[in-house]
Amino acid sequence: MQRVPDPSAEAARVDAFLGADLRHQIEALLLEAIAMGDTSDPAVVKKRTVLLITRHFPADQAVRAAALVERYLDYRVALGSIRPPADPGDPRALRNAIEARDHVRSRYFAPEENAALFARDAELDRYTLARLEIERNSALSKIQKEAALREAEAGLSDAQSAQRADATRHLVVAAQTAAFEASGASEQARYKQRQAAHGDAAARQLAQLDREERGWQTRLGDYDAARKNGANEQDLQRVRGQLFSEPEQLRLPGALTARTQASARPQ
């Protein structure tokens, strides 16, 4: 299989606005916007981004960039409605999650924008899904699976091929963590299994990530409780500053939406 051209690079050659760094420019803009204060209301964040547009985009791209950034913010909030797969190692569940996310993207971005923003991620998604389907295909022999995996990897660009090993490892780790959460495994049991599978250093790092995630969920619950108890905006801003870093505050709208939807689902 021949390596395919990078769609984002192709788009950049035709349209300078749709360059390879477009997504990084938008994320940098949003990080600067949240540093200005309250992030609970997406409309307020949108207004701030307009003031910052010319710091991140040339003047002749400002109007176009402002419109795209507004839609990007709406997209980030909408992602909170997508339920992650219970088992990230299940090809069918992963395919459903990817298709749901792609459907959200198609609602907010034109095809050429989608390519500039997400083509590289989509390429790796296709490979990851193909790899899982090959590995779970009991009709294939070991030799056939190895050949199919080589064929799938050949379709990656050079940059994505270099990232493949890390992506694969992260996927395996995510599946293992999901299983731990489902079973209520203790911290000691998690450490022993991770140490056997990934080594001592990785097991320690993953244990730290577990603690950070529990801390995030606790802080999110505290903030949600303050909102529901009728705290005014000034108090909420103070609580946000105490509980969350600036990058974390950018995650709040989507995280709160996901939390509300999860609590509304039948148990």
C-alpha cells in the first residue's frame, strides 16, 4: 500500500488559512481567552476570542478565524455528549465512538476545515481501528495477522508511523484502566498488574494518573455542587480559580455536560 498524502498539507497548499498549525493556533487562542477569567459561559469565551484573534491570526484572516473559533468552541462543548466506549479495546465500540465524534465534526466544520483540523488524528484512528479488528479476527492465522498489520501500517504517513507505538501502548493501557474501574480494583492490585505488563516506572506513572483523575472528578463534583446550590457568578469564579488550573477550566463546559448526561442515564 502506498503512503497517502497528508490531507492537511494538501489543503494548506490551496488555502493558506487551512495550514497544518491551524488547530494549534486555535488552542493557543482559547488558552489565552480562559486566562482572562470566567469560562462557564461559552458565549463569554467567544466574545473574548474576538478580542484576541489578531494576536494569533493575520489581519486578513481575522473574520474567517473568528467564525471558525466560535464553531470550534461549540464543537468542544458538543463532544461532551459522546459517551466513551466502555472497552476501548473493542473494535465495534471504538468504531461507534469514532463515528459519533466524526458526525459531530461534520456538523460544525466544512470538509476542508475538517481535514486541516483533524486529518492527522483521523489517519491514526483508522489505523488503530484496523489493528484492533485484525487482532480480534479469529479467522486469521498469526502469519495472516502480521501481514495485515504491516499492510495497515503502510498506509500511515511517516509522522504517524513514528507515533504508532505510543498510540498502541496508550490504547492497551486505557483498556486495562477501564477494566480496573469496572471491577473496582484496588490501587495495590492495579499496581501489580501494571508492573507485570508495563514495568515498574510505567506502573508508578499510571497510579499517579489514577490519583489525578480521581482528584479531577472530586473537584468537578465540588464545583457542580456550588453551581447547583445557587452560588453567584463572582463566587463561582473564585471557586474555579481555587479548584482548576487555566487549561482545566477550558475543559469545564464539556465535562459538566458529560457529567449531567451521565447522571441522567438509567443505571
